[in-house]
Amino acid sequence: MSEQSFIEKFEVTAVNKDGSQKLFQAPKKIYPKRVEGTFRQLKWVIMTLTLAVYYITPWLRWDRGPFAPDQAVLVDIANRRFYFFFIEIWPQEFFYVAGLLIMAGIGLFLVTSVWGRVWCGYACPQTVWVDLFLLVERFVEGDRNQRIKLDESKWSFSKLKKKFLKHSAWLFIALLTGGAWIFYFADAPTLARDFFTFNAPLVAYTTVLILTTTTYLFGGFMKEQVCTYMCPWPRIQAAMLDENSLVVTYNDYRGEPRTAHQKQALASGEPVGDCIDCNKCVVVCPMGIDIRDGQQLECITCALCIDACDGVMDKIKKPRGLISYATLFEYDKAMAGEPVEQSVPILFRPRTLVYSAIWALAGLSMLFVLATRSRLDVNVLHDRNPLAVQLKDGSVRNGYTVKILNMEPKQHKALLKFDGLANAKMRLEGMKGQVFTAGDLVSLDLEPDQLHVLKVYITIGQSHLPNSDQDFYFHAEILKSKEQHKTNTKFHLKK
Amino acid sequence: MTNSNEIDEISGTNTTGHEWDGIRELDTPMPRWWLYTFYITIIWAIGYSILYPAIPLLSGNTKGTLGYSSRGELADSITAAQQGQSQLRAKITASSLQDIKADPQLFSYAKAGGQAAFKVNCVQCHGSGAEGAKGNPNLNDDDWLWGGSLDAIYQTISHGIRFEQDDDTRTSEMPAFGRDEMLEPAQIDQLTTFVMSLAGKEQQDTSSTGAKLFKDNCASCHGDKGAGNRDFGAPSLADQIWLYGADKATIVQSIHNSRNGVMPAWSHRLDELTIKQLAIYVHSLGGGE
């Protein structure tokens, strides 16, 4: 018996034994190649437009008179106002913003169910800025092959110069991006002056710093990682797409079997598809995927592979559209050998109709509320502690804080009265000796775009006291516009 | 559990081995930067634990090298706020109460400050809405024992009422007519009925015994018609406000034992600014004169 037989042998496998099991994966760097074509043109146009809107908007002016800022779009957090051209929103009207968000959400659903992930491919800031960063990269370092070579080459002065130039340009764009954001929250020209003379508030500098960093990181380094791993939308959109949604499709019934040696294959009598396996669709893809593998989570449907493939098809004198925007429905039909008409998204189906209806309902109701909204509001806060005060002569007094909101940036004269309460007398703090009875008008000067607060006391004499608490109302009217507002409140007898 | 090494054909990645109705879960590797983000949070946490209070000890906790505490932050922001308001505060301290009332900015600041101080110092007796209670006057109404002008209120808050520790306190003493046997119980009963008639709660004409008793014993302070006298803090007996209650038993008790409510003086505890703010606030409650 050998010694070893005394030692027990365990049935166990080391946890890291299985070499193929990787917990983490380093991203592979993608070098998208430049491509020309219809969709590339469209992307340039949309990129220019969206960037222009982003950078120019805060500098647009809109005259609102002397009592309001003249910036067309301004989120004035310090003064709690939001300005959008002719619309001014007070904090209590913030539901308009909620409504807009609902419309944006439903609108995205609608667009996705018809045209697929066009938001991802064309309009998403991540896509737009990555496109811009790639443009810079291509300008400085050259196209795909040159960039790969540069990255593989040893460090030299020219490589250092190129890298330095690229990162400086990226940082500059990032700074402009972060910088533009703060102008939405303050008067742009003033803030710009303050910013460069170091007089701007700290929050402006921190905001710029944070947004510059995120833009630089997301646009320059994270790129497709943001879409694949960080953004929830690719996951959600899987539920938004159906067989009638346009997606970028490789028409494999036409392309397969693919071969790079068409002539040889034809000569040997093998079946040959249109795809010549040139991989052009892969090298242009900003996500670095192969669309010929079918629909994938990573695909942002930017359609650059369509442009690439169409160019190749033109050269080899085959019809365009080997890769095309197509619905699953069309693809299945073509697969079955049935004739397919030109891809036209089916606009009217229950799903899109429901989305459109919700979208329009939100939009129309907001428009209606906006068009009929009052720029005068009266809030009445009854003193709660005590509710009622008994006075020497046995009369009972109630106190109210009446807040009159003049939501227009204009000086107004207004009339306030109370009514519906017999034998009551009203006194106002700061208007000594003046007594008003029901229906009497108190003349007020309302400051532009301000809250006018009044402390009001209403007293009913002992002999006229009602048997129970009484409902009555305050009523305010703006002299010029005749806009009026009535607010109900109560007169209490006991504290 | 099936074999966890099984590889999914389409994606080429491992499966976790979990399977539901033929659907297997992929074990896709996480991106590496995700791991780095995790490391960064760990480094952040270490830095944070050093700089800020973080680790609980047997008594208390580590303080952190920055010396931060939320209590300290509050104290700092209060100091900063007070410094920001120092001009207003200095102006209120220097101005007369009438001037403060006439200046809308000073008035609203003093009123707000007074309200805050009231909530700390006064609500215990006068109630959170200054609505008062039995023996503690309601400050919202127009009935004032010692005067309801700004100056009178200021005087009352500063020096209190019948507050022996303050030399300037205002004081008076109602005799305990019953307890000290100055009046017979029957006389107190008659007197009470007359007192109640002053406020219209009973009918008794002025030629009655009660009226005579009132003239002899009470009128010197409360006045012939029971209108009261603020010099002595003698309440009006002819109005509808009764500090201790308007029922007969309570009034009998008041005459028998007398009532001598005490309010503490605040000039020893509160600064000039706070007392002025309190006077403005109390005066603004609706009954100020």
C-alpha cells in the first residue's frame, strides 16, 4: 500500500478552471470608416440642425417689456419662472412641462413603432456628439486604416501632435457643450461676461466642469458603450417594435450565400448571393457590429451600412437595397418569395392610432389650457390658529391672507372685494381706519409679475352673527383686461 | 441545474445554467469599465470615510479630517443668513417701534422674526396661534389688560407682569374678598350678579345691593361702569372677553380668591432686537392699537 492511499481525494473543480468563462470584457476599439450616401447626408443635416438649436437658442431675444427678461428661452430658477418665447410659466403651472414630457415619451413610442430606432440613429445627443467627435478624429488622424496604423505605431512627435490636437479639439467641443447649457438658466450675454471675468456663480462653473467632463468621456471614449450598456432605451424599444416597424435589415434571401469570389463560385456552378462579403457594412458601423447577423440590440439604425452597401452594389452593378430599411413583415414576405412593394411604413394601425390619440390629447388639452389660462389668480388662506377671534364687543373676527397673483409682466390696477357675507366688515392691514362692507371695491396696484399679499380681517358684529359658519368669496378683477378670479372661503364662528 | 459550461450557439457566450421553458439565461461578461467604475466608487468611499464622519465607534463616531457636521453646517448657514441681514437687524435695533411699523421692509422682517421668537418663547402659555387659554390672554383680540399699543406691548414683554425679579415690572394686586373675609359669601353672590349684569349677562339695576357693593369695593380699580383701568391691569368687566371664564362660578371664585396672573420679564433673556420683533408680531395679530 502506498502512502497516497491514506490521503482522501476530493471531487472538486477550481472555480476559475473553466477558461472560457470571462467575468469582464475589455471593449474593442471601433474605427468607423467614412461613408457617403443618402443617410449620411441626412445625418449631417440633422446634426447641423440639432447642434445649431442647442447652441443658438439661449442667445435668441424676445421682447417682453421692461419687467421680464428678454431671453426667448430661459429657465429662471432663482426667480422661479420659465420663459419660452410668448409663454411664461410660473412654478404652479409646471404641469405644462410634465405634459411636454408625456408628449415626448409618447411621441418617441409613436416614432419608434413606425420608423424603428430613428431617435437613436439620428437625433439622440449621444449619436450627434459621437458623430461630431468622429468627424474631428477623422479630420486629425485620417480615416479608418490611418487611425488603426497610428494607434499601432510607436510614440513619435507626429503621433503625439495628432493625439494632442484631437483631444484638445474634443475638449474644446466638450467645453462649448457644457458652456452652452448654463446659458439656458441665466441671461446669456450677462452670464457670458461674468463667466469669463470669473464673476459667475460657482454653480455655473461646476455645471460646466461636469458637463465638459461627461461630454468628453461619453463622446470621445465611451461612445457605443453608452448605447449598449448605459442607455435603457435599447431595451425598452424591443417592446416598441413590431413586425410593421422599419428596421435596418440585411436581405439575406438576396445576399446569401455570400462569397468574396463570385466569379469562381459562378464558374463552379455553386449558388451565389449578391453579398460579396466585402465587410464594408461592418467597417462603417459606429457600433462595430455586423448587420448581416440580423437585428441586434446594439444597432442604432443609423443606416450607414445601407449607404455603404448601396455604394458597393452600384459598383458591381447590382440593384441597391441589399441592406435596407424594411419591416419584418416585408422581410418575411420576400423570404417566402412573394412580391414586395417599396418599403412604406404602415402609418395606420391600432398601435400607432392609440399613440397618436394619446399624444394629440395631451397636446390639445395643454393648448386649450394654455389658450384659456388666466394670468390672474387669487389664493385665500384662512388663518388656522385661531380660526376665529372673539372681540370685546362680542363680535367675531376671522383673519385671511389673500394672495393675488399678477402673472403678467405688466403693472395692473385691480379691484378686490368680498361678497356673500351679510353685515360683515373688512379691514386690511396697512390701510388704517378704512372699513369695507360686502361688495365694496378695494383698489390695488399690482406689481408686474409679482405676488401681492394682503392681510385681511373680516368681522361680524355680535347682533348679526349667523347661526353657523358661512361660505363667502373674495373676488378680484383687473381693471384693464377685465380678467377676474373668484375664490371661495369660509367664515368661522368658533376658534 | 444543467451543465453551467454550456455555450449558447447564437451568441457564443456561456449560459448561467438556469433554464425556463427551454429559454436559457446568457452569462454575458460585463464591460471592463464597469468594473473600473466599481473600483472608483471604492476609492471614493475610502476618501469620503477619511474626510467626513463615517465610522461608528463605541461612543460616537469618527469625525473626519474636514471636521464637517450637519449641525455645524446649519450653524454656519444661520450665521451667514444673520450676517446677510445684519443691516436690517441693526436698523430694527436702532429704530423706534413706530418707525419699524411704517417701513414695509423692516415691518415684514420684524414680523417674521417675531413669529419665530414667539414660537420658541411664548407658545407655552399663549398657544401656538397666540390664541391664549384660561388665565393666559388671547393676543389676537382687541382686549388688552395693560395696553395694546406698540410701546405698551414692548413694556409688557420686557418687564413682565407682577414679575418680582424685575424692578420695572408692572404690578397690582386684587384683594381676595372672600378668602380674606372682606365680604360675606352672600355679598359675593350679589356682587357677582351685578358684575355679570355689566356685560349684559344678567339683569340687575344700579340701585341694588350688588351695585352698592361694586361701588364700594371694585369701582376704584375697575371703574364705575366696570370699564376697567389699564394702569392697574384691571380688566374691563363690561366686555365679552373673560380671561378666566364668564360663568357665575368662575366669577365668584375670582372675587373670593382674586386673580393675579404673572408674566415673566424677557429683557434678561432676549436681546433688544428680539423683543422689538416680538412686540411688532404681537401687535400685528389683529388687535394692536
